[in-house]
Amino acid sequence: MATVPLFSQFPCKTLVPSSSNTKFQSKSPILLPINSVNRRSEIGISVHRPDFKIRATDIDDEWGQEGVERVLSSSSPVSVAEKVADEAIESVEETERLKRSLADSLYGTDRGLSASSDTRAEISELITQLESKNPTPAPNEALFLLNGKWILAYTSFVGLFPLLSRRIEPLVKVDEISQTIDSDSFTVQNSVRFAGPFSTTSFSTNAKFEIRSPKRVQIKFEQGVIGTPQLTDSIEIPESVEVLGQKIDLNPIKGILTSVQDTASSVARTISNQPPLKFSLPSDNTQSWLLTTYLDKDLRISRGDGGSVFVLIKEGSSLLNP
């Protein structure tokens, strides 16, 4: 056979059976190869060892049953998924807490105009924390969240401060500043609503926007619109007003004001039916960009090209309620 020459190359020795094993004495001597383990690599023989196993009783003895269960469950896919889910829930709860804290900090700041330096620092820290937890890292790929009317709750843009401070309370004041986004037509409308004791009116700008990155949009303003004053049908006349720090009693002239109220009511419908006044904006300084750094269904944080920050809350959100 072919195997005989192969095994004949091994150095061998004769094993002589002992006299006690008489029943094997009639058989031929058994040849055992010497250093066969070292030689198996030369002839291509592979040796398979039995698998190495640990008895559960060994682990039980050392760690106890609870330790075994802990070891087995620590790498379980179910336990990993539960841990991830718990961490996600904690992250959402922390984000909601930060949003509520930010809304509370904005209360009474008049969109940032009357915020103290300490309050500004607190607001800035909350904004930074929320930006690090932004649930929408690519807001321009989630335009359905951007759609709708957003109410300006806070800004560090000093260009708005003259507008906010230019008022004679309680006669005329800035009642609301908003931004309405329509992603279908890629349009933005910025609007400022003024309110007085006899009427409300608005001034707005219409713009187009282009998506430049997952977070950044380029805005080009095209048109200004002055809304038709909406006269108030029912005017509440206070007993007194304060102008430039001086309190003025209105009781002596309430009769005159009542007459004015009646006249205003009679012409309210006529004026309200007039179309708004529209005009083109000059080409200078009509473009800017906006970077959205936080976005969800209630809150939006954006930064402008001058480094200013804008905090806007979606119309109808509970965050608008202090």
C-alpha cells in the first residue's frame, strides 16, 4: 500500500508485551512512531482537539447564581436595546426640561430688549445646551417642521431694538413679531404687528429663500407690505395712562374718547376693506443668510450672518404660555 513507505520513514522502537498479558503474546509487536506530533506538520496530518468547555457549576461556585445571570444578561441584545431606549427617553426628557427653562427665562424680557446681563447669560447657556441636543441635525431636509408661523420670543439682534423701544405706552406698541415659512413656494414673510388703543396694523416683508446646505438658507427680500389698519370695534378706555413717567388721569375726557370710539366703529368696516399697500424693496442690503441650529415641532433657534441669535416658538405651542 502507499501508506507503508510513508510510515516506514518514522524512527520506531519495538514494544514487547509483558508476560502478564499472555493473550497478546501471539500477535506481532506494535510499532509506535517517536515524535509523531512534531512530524505531523511534515506529512500534512491535522489533529483536532476537543472543544474547551466551562462547567456552569464552576461559575456557580465562584460567583453564585445571580452572578451567572448577570454575566449572561450583560451581553444580551435585549438588554442592550433596553439600555439604548432608556437613554433616548432620558435625552428627550432633558431636552423638554431645557425648552421649558428657556421659555421661562424669556418671559418678561420683551423679546430680549429688557433682559439684564445675567438673564442674557442664562439664556445663552440654555441655547447652547439645546443646540448640542438638536433632534433635527439637517433641518432643511425636514421642511415640514419649518412650515408655518413662528413667533419671535427672543433675539440678540440689536437692529430690532430701536423698533422694540420706539413706542409710547400704552398708545402704540409692538404686539407681535413673526416669521411665516412656506416650503412649497420657498417663501418667507417677516411681519411686525403694532397695536394701539384704536387700531392694529402690520408691516411685513416678503422674501424668497434658497437652500445652501442642510442647515443654511439664503434669503432675498423682494417686497414690503403695509397692512390696512384694523380699527377696534370696542375700545377699553383706562382710567389713567403713564406717559414718560407721568401719570395722566383720563376721567375728565372720557366723554370725548367715547365719542371717538363711536366714530371709529362706524368707519371700521370701510377702512378694513381696503387692500394693503405693497412696494418693492431696494436692491441694496436685501439679502442675508440664516443658519438653523435647533428645530423641533415647538422651538426653532437660528443664527444670522451678523452672529445674532433668534429664538422662535411655533404658533399654538404651549411654550408661549408662561
